[in-house]
Amino acid sequence: MTASNGATDWEAWHDDYADPASALSARLVVVRSEIRAAFDRRAAAGRPGPLSVLSACSGDGRDILGVLAERDGRLPGPVEVTLLDTDRRNLARAERFCREAGLTGVRLLDRDAGLSNSYLDAAPADLVLMCGVFGNLTDDDVHRLVGFLPALCRPAATLIWTRSRRAPDLTPAIRGWLAEAGFTELSFTAPPEVLGSVGTNRFDGRPVPLTPGQQLFSFTR
């Protein structure tokens, strides 16, 4: 994940994926569906060049890597993926998955996603994943990170993000901040049976340069 003020075991955090009825598994289903939809939009638009994907605090990358593996080459052209995480166990698991699935074009970077310098050679991207990020930050850090997201996005890039709606629910504020930052909401999935939610937005704002040397956020746990 990224620098944390607590002692969360981010490898063990993935254990809930083993339970198909868990909230984490339900979130994964939605995130993968949104990734597939982003690929389909890219194919329909016929945009040239490779599609670049950036996943911050990626864990073992099972959201994007799972979609790449299931597509078996049926993609909108070449796909270049960068996973940022500081838990080397998760990066090793991602590397093993790529090897076994025959996936290429995936970079696994041991970098703190809370630092702007970590993105210098990975952004801007066509698909930006902020899954499992907003729920581990202070409200101020979420606001700051949203303001930084335009620097990570190419024009018309897709942003997929997640956040629990546990009280006090910050998702209405996040959706407003994204709109102010130039992101058009494509969907907001909030299943009534779970507290997790998944947002998908298109970046329609003005591209901005990435400013190095910024502390964007630190995990609260």
C-alpha cells in the first residue's frame, strides 16, 4: 500500500477475497466490471496507441490483472500497467500472477503512492485506479489527493475509485470535489446490502503538469 501511521498487515488484508460473500469480493466484482467497461469504451473510440493504466496502492493488483488475464489478448491494443505499492509481499504475489498468466507490460514499483515523485514516470495515464485509497485517509488528505488527480490523467482518462459509505459518509463530498477538479461522473455504484461504493469518472478538465516534491497523503492505519 503506502506509508501508514498504523500496523495494518496489508498482505493479510487481502484474505477476505477468499470469501466470495465478503464486502471486499463484492467490491472487486464492481471494480472489474468498470475496468472492462473502460476497455470497451476505448475500443469503441478507436483511440490509437497503447492504453496506460496506473494503480495507486495497488496491493497485489488483482483488479486490473484479473481483467487482463481473462481477456486473453482481446484488448483495445497494447496495455501498459504500472502498480505502485510498498508491500513487497503483495508485489511479489502480483509478479507471480503475471508470470503464471503470461502477462507482459506490467511494471511493479515499490513506491509510496502518497508522494508525487512516485508518479513522475508513470503519469499521465488513460486509466487511473484509486481503489482502497480514499477510505484510509483523513478527509483533508482525500481532498488534497482529489485536487492532484488531474496531473495523473490524460484527456478523457477513466478514474475508478472506492470508498465506504460508513458514517460520516464522505462520498457526497468526494463526488463534488471530483466535479470541481474536472471529472465527469459516469457511474456511482452503491449496493444497499454493503457499505462499499465504487465511483467511475471521466477526466474532462484541463491537463496540468505533475508537481514533484509533494506529500499527498499518509495512510491512517
